Amino acid sequence: MGIKFKILAPFMFLSLTTTIAQTVVSGTVMDEKINAPLPGASIIEKGTTNETISDFDGNFSLKITGESGEIEISYLRYTTITLSFDGDSDLGTISLSTKKKKKKKKKRH
């Protein structure tokens, strides 16, 4: 074995274990009422800056930094939800509902 191999071997092993240790969370983000995909929904690993967005069909896949935790799913004018995961997880269909507008009370004179 050459000296280069002895020097590079530990680094190659570390990069391999880092790749293996990553957890993947996936799912499909849909509108609850009309059962339509929500492209561009934001999916973020809670407490980090690790995020992705859903594709045209509402599908997403996010490599997570730990083994378990929570992801937060949000979309403009929809209620944000938080889901827990443990290990590689296919969360299936995730339905978001629109935020209800608050009705203004009329003042009586």
C-alpha cells in the first residue's frame, strides 16, 4: 500500500459513513378541499435551515441531518403543520387546509 492510500483511506471512510447516516423524509403535499397537489410548498427540518420545496405534483424528498425530529410544512394562505418522523419516513399524503379569514365585526352606533 502506498503512502497516499494510508493518508486518504480515513477520509474516504468518513465520507462514506456520512452518506450512509442520512435520513430521508418524503411525502406529497395536497390541498385538503379539492385534493390537488400544492407545488412549491416549503418543507423545513425544524430548528435548522435544511429545507426543500414540493415539485409540480406536490412530491418532496428531504435529506435530514439526524435520525428523528420534526418537519414543518407551509404554503402561502394555508395552515402550517408540523409532523414528527423517526428514521427514513414516507409520510404519504399530507393535506393542508386554507386559513379562514376573520370576519370583521360591525360597530353599532
